[in-house]
Amino acid sequence: MSDAVNLIGLEISRGPIQGISTVGGSDLVTNNGPVVPNVFHFAQMTELLVGQFQQNWFTSGQLSVRYLKPLQQGEELVVKAKVISYDHDNADRANLSVWCENINGELLAVGDASCIWAL
């Protein structure tokens, strides 16, 4: 059995990261003002996972995301992930829960990810 099994419960995080609309601006506005496009959340989650898995992310990484709440421009988010299990068919593949939250701890996006863990 792989050492990846010993990683269950490991948490990683990145941030706070200020939400800005860097690609063409956002025309979407809520009662509180302009919001950051959801692709920002996805990009920050991906960057966290690339930092953890390095080259393996590009050959074996998977990420599925569900958006819950918009991030206002100028607001900050924190990206977090936790290893929740390993693949029983391939003990080197870690399964993670991934999420973004604002500075107040409110969930903005949640997801599932998996990748081969290079040890």
C-alpha cells in the first residue's frame, strides 16, 4: 500500500487572494457591486492543486467545481483542500475536497479533485 494512504486528513491552503476581474471586467453586478467571474475561483483552486501535485496535475489531475456565492471585486478569498481518501484501485491517487471561502468563512465554491500523488 502506498504512502499516499498516510496523507488522509492533510489540509493545504492558499490566500487570502484579492478578487479582481483581470480578464475584460465583469458586467455582472449584485446589490453590493461588481462581482469577480467564477473562473477566478476555478483558477485559484487549480493553482493550489498544481502547487501541491506539480507535473502530475497536468497528466492525472481532475477537478469538478460547484459555485455557491459570488465574490465581490476587492473582496478576498482563501482556497483550501483536504485529502479525504485514496483510490482503492490505485493507492497513489489521492481524492480531495476543495473549496473557496471569503474572509468571513462563507463558502463561495466547493469541489472534488483527485490526482496521482508523487511521493
